[in-house]
Amino acid sequence: MHPALSRAAALNPHRLRQQALVAAAALVAGGLLLSSSVSATLAAASESAERAPSAQIFIAAPEGAEVPDAALAAASALPADEAAVTTPPVREEFTIDQRPPLVYPVGAGAPVGSGFGPRAAACDACSTLHYGVDWNPGYGTPVVSIADGVVSLIGDPANSLGVHLEIEHVVNGQAITSVYAHLQAGSIPFRVGDRVRVGDQVGLVGTTGVTTAPHLHFELRVGGTAINPVPWMAANGAQ
């Protein structure tokens, strides 16, 4: 074909109009598709935002403060799971175990049967030099530790002190050993090495060992030497 005829065919107005219409239709279709996709995305985002719960912050009222009736009514109208969130937290009850630093083993008012130091022997096997004090509160009276400490010895019941135990303490900076003797068999709830607190029950008044009647024989030792328990307990504020 002659070049002039090819150029004439390429410049055919009818063919150019067809090509322009096809291009315009393609542009319109693309714009509609893009607009539909954007609208769907915005609609989905709007619907998701409507479903998402809004964040809420609840501050518990101070203890003792009154809650307005309107707030209570609003809370009662909520579903159970939401009402539980808005209910003020309940504080757990607790107790404080506060004890004095030093106490008498059978109470401050127990009668004294025999004091510290020289004495007349009450029986053939009884000593004439008493290394402690005898308190007579009655058979079965609970005996308690005079202070915080560690059990250092549980004595042989065949000993003259009978069923007894020793506890190591530090009271007002002073290391001291307390001795509890003539207790009932089986009444000691601790073992050597156990920690005890002031006021913990360590046994029951009994009559094991060399005795003439039920009583607590109580000793205090400093550096292995027995001291008079009565003035020492008073001077250190025993209760």
C-alpha cells in the first residue's frame, strides 16, 4: 500500500472517534471502581468504630464516702458483667498481731511457792539452793515463752527438772536463756531449733521430775549463770 494511503487510514476520523470513546469508557469504569472501593472501606471503618467499646476509667470512692443514688441506679441498670466492673472494690479484712516484748510465763499474778536462792529442802531429793523461782498457778495452766527466741534444749523427763525446755533469747540487747520445768508429759509442741514468739504456749504446768506438788520451776541464765528471775523480769518491763 502506498504510504500516503496508510497515513490516510491512520488519520481516519471514524476510527479515532472509536478509540477516544473506548479510552473514555475505561477511565469512567476505573473511577467508579475506585469510588466503590473507598466507600466500602469507609463504611467498614465506621461500622467497626461503632462496635468498638469506648474506654472508661472508674475511680473508687474514698472509704466512708457516700455513693450518689443516681450512680447506684446506673450501676444496677447495667448488665451483670459491666456492673461488676463499676462496683467499688471490697477491702479484705486483716488483723495485726501486736505483742509485748516480754511477758511472765504464767501471768504476773501467779503465787510464788519458792523463791530464788538458799532454802530449806522440801524433800529428800530437793535442793537447798534454788536456781529459779517456783510459781503455783495450778495444774494444767498454760506456760508461755517469755520472749521471742529459739528452742535450744528439750530435757529428758528422767531429769530432776522432769519434762522441760530451754529457749535462747535476746532481750534489750542481752542474750539470756529461759528454762521451763516440771511440765506435763507430751505438752511441749516444739522441737529443738524451732523459733517461738513471745506468748507462744510451750507447755502445761505439771508435776514431772522431783516435785512435791504441781508447779512451774522457772530459771533465767545469763552466760550460763542463773540469776533471780523476779527482779530481772520487773526491770525489763515484763507484762
